[in-house]
Amino acid sequence: MNTARYIEILTRFMKRRVRPQYAKYGLWFFVHGNARPLSANTAKQFLAKQKGVMQIEHPPFSSDVNPPDFFLFPRLKLAFKGNRYDDISDIKRNVDDAFELRLKKRLLAKLPGYV
């Protein structure tokens, strides 16, 4: 996505026929992410020209995700790549197994003489 496409999407969302429940009150809130198309000056200027639109900046480091999780999720993705699961309980069981396997590998790496 580029800035021009982002502005096109914003324009579509602000039309009354697309989102009448928001346009009715005349107040829109947009939370910008930190991606370049979203935080570009062109996009910010476009929204500044719109009446009733309030821009909310996204913090540079979101507290939504704990920093250690940034290292955890890519490894989990690799473990499950290409697999399909039937239901949520199957996914939960496989995630628990992956955590247990990872913990065992870390413990074995720290205690090589005791195996």
C-alpha cells in the first residue's frame, strides 16, 4: 500500500453511504500506525483538511506486545508453517507442545553433561 491508496481508502470510509453511523455525528477518529504510508505528511495533511476528523498518533513502541514476544512469535510461526488445524483446542495443544519442546531444548543446552 502506498500513500495515494491509503488516502483513497480514507475517502471511501468517510462517505456517508459507507459508514453512516459515524458520519452522522460528524466525528471520526483515526489511529495512525507507524507504517510509512500511514504516517506520511500527505496523509496527515489530507486528514487535517477534513472537518470533524481527529488524528490520534500511534506510540512508537506499542505496549500491546511485550518486547520478549517479538522473539517468540516468529519462532512459533516457523513451527506451525504449513500445518492446518481442525479446531481451537488442537491449536492450543500444539502451541503448548511447542513451548514444552522449546523449554526442553533450552534446558538440555544448559545442562549437556547431565543427559
